[in-house]
Amino acid sequence: MTSDPRYPSVDDLRARARARIPRFAFEYLDGGCNEDVNLARNTSELRELQLRPHYLDAYKGADLRSELFGHTYDAPFGVAPIGLQGLVWPRSPEILARAARDNNLPFILSTVSTSSIETISEISEGRAWFQLYRPKEDRLRDALIMRAREAGCPVLVILCDVPTFGYRPRDIRNGLGLPPRMTARNVVQMFGRPAWALQSLAAGRPGFANLEPYMPEGLDLEQLGTFMDETFDGRLDFERIAPIRDQWKGKLVLKGVASVEDTEKAIGMGIDGVIVSNHGGRQLDAGPSSIRTLCEIAEAFADRTTIMMDSGIRSGPDIARAMAAGAEFTFLGRAFMYGVAALGNQGGRHTIDILTRQFQQVLEQLCCERPGDLPSRLLG
């Protein structure tokens, strides 16, 4: 048993994380864009869904195992990709990849994470997925795809919901926009969080580990911002996806899908699955919640592609709600990072334990023997 009874929920982990890491790091993790409208809507609209129990059904118990792309995972949720994870807590990608491996769950590594494809592949024993931000240059695109293939990544995730960087007032105030800058206030915040500061000092300054082979040496913060802006172009269309599909022989997933129309196009391009997502409410404050989009996409395409979801999921009941609405699998980002920021090396396992126990309790309460039974319990 890895649970710490002081932190029985993700909300408890969030509160502990807020007290343990510098404000600029917490706000980078916790915030959305503009006025945070869609950040709040993601969870609030998800939690409007209700599930109806069948108490008198014959019941043999709950089996949480879920098959996805030919692999049977121990539960229907995984770790979503997050950029600059090491800023929130040192070596957090390694902590989460190890926890996902030990619990037979998928872990997705971001292109702009602070750990390399090769490091995470070794930790995950070749089971980690890789999420590709599309570079402007074909040469860099091909090099990253080749590294993911050689590392044994079974699934390549391409991101479609960052055609431009989100407008995030917290990050701008904290010096975490592009170009980034270090302020005196940030330094004061670091000294106020000694555990974070000591761990960060031991780990070294976080950087974009996957991109270091392609970056000029000795970049200062302003030059780093220019490099990132000049290197990536997040817009995707058929001409930009086709060469990726040609090169990648494994499963190819499109993340950030937010409309029926884009799902239809993705299926036509040979995409194997979609992750319905709005980037955790960090890109378009005026857009729909992910659960609203999921319901539309699941109704139209449930039998034509693999449909997954992230954004707004904070608990086991949230996972159940999303699956009842049509998601075949779910991913969580902030929840896992709260866990690591709160509990360090034990945070990943503790968060998995919370979510697993909560999700199993929901299945048992509803008399569902497997996650695939959840759509039959959706009320209305």
C-alpha cells in the first residue's frame, strides 16, 4: 500500500504541492489561459454527468484492465504529456515513467519535457509513448521520429492544438513566457521552498532534453525563446501529417482534437486514434470543454476510431464519467504533477493508487464488471 492517509485525494495533493514549490512553478502547472474560463469549464461540465447504479444486478466484481492498441493495461488511464516537467519538480518525468511502468499504465513524453526519449524509454522498458511537437524543419522532425522509433516507442502522438502559444497571464507575470526571464521575485520564491531548491540544485537546471542535440551551445534565456519560436510550427494539415504517417509504422494518435470535423479528417488521414483535448484549458478560453466535444465525437465515430480524452479529469469518478460518455481511455496531466510536487519520488505511485481505488469503487457501486460497461450507466 503506497497511499499516504494525509493526502487521500488529488485536491489534497494540489494543496500540498502549492505549499511545497515556488509560486511561479505552481502557477505554470495550475493555470489556464486568459481568464481561466475553459480551465474551470473542463471539470465543472464533466462533473455534471451522472451515472445510474444497478444495485440488484448479479455482480462478480470489477476488473479494471483495459486493452488499448494491442496492450492490456491495468486501468484505463495514463500519464498525459506536459512540457518543462522538471521545472515543477526535479526529475518528475523519470518519477512518473517509473510509476507508470510499475503499475502497467501508459506514459506519454512531451517533446519539450526535461527528460530525453532515450532515458524514459529505458525506464519504461520501451513502453512509453512519445508526443511530437511538429518542427518547422523536416530534418528535425525526421530525427525525432527516428529516435522515438529506435527507442521502441509503440505509439507516436502528434499535437494539433498549439498552432500558436496560448496567452497565459500568470506565466507572463512570472517570466515564463517567450522569451523567458528570471525575476528577483522568482529568486525569493525559490529560497522560500528549500526542499524544491535543494532537489533542483542536485538535479541541475531543467532544460529541453530532447532538443539539446540540435540547439546551439550557450543560449541565454532570450536566445532560447527565439530558438523555440523559430523551431516549431504547431499547425497541422494533410500535407504535414502525411509524411509522419508514412514514416511511422506504429500506432499514430492525434492529440488536441476538438471538433467532429477534425476527427473526420484525421480518420481519412490514417490516424489510429484521437485524444479529445483542449490542452487542459491552456490554449482557447472561448472554446468548448473537452467532455462536450467528446460526447459529439463519440456519437459520430465510436465504431470508426479509438477515442481517448484528457483535460479536466481530476479523480476516479471523473475517469468513469468520461468513459461513460464514450472515451475508451483517459489521460491526466496536472493530477500526476500535483502528486510528484507534493510527495516527490512517491508521488506518482500515490496518485495512481488514489485514482485506481476511486475508479474501482465507482465500478463496484454501479455494478459494472469492466470499464466498458460504463456507457450503459450514463444518465440522460
